[in-house]
Amino acid sequence: MLLKVAFQSTMELDMFIGQLQKFGKTSTQIVFSTHVGPRGVNVDEI
């Protein structure tokens, strides 16, 4: 199962993960920046 969540602080995230762990093992990935869209590079020309 994959969940995407957002919290105001890492402490809130930690509490949420603690609640989930009673159901099984968890793995967490944190994204600190936003997605960068396409930059117009044509891979066929490379």
C-alpha cells in the first residue's frame, strides 16, 4: 500500500507513522523539494 501524506512538522509525521506501525512494517520517504517539469530536452537528438 502506498500513502501520500503531508504534515506541518516531522513530529506530526512521526506520530502518524507510529500509529501505522501496529499494522505492520513501514517505510518512509520524504521529499524536500517540488517536481521539476520537462525542460524541452529531446532525447532523440542526444
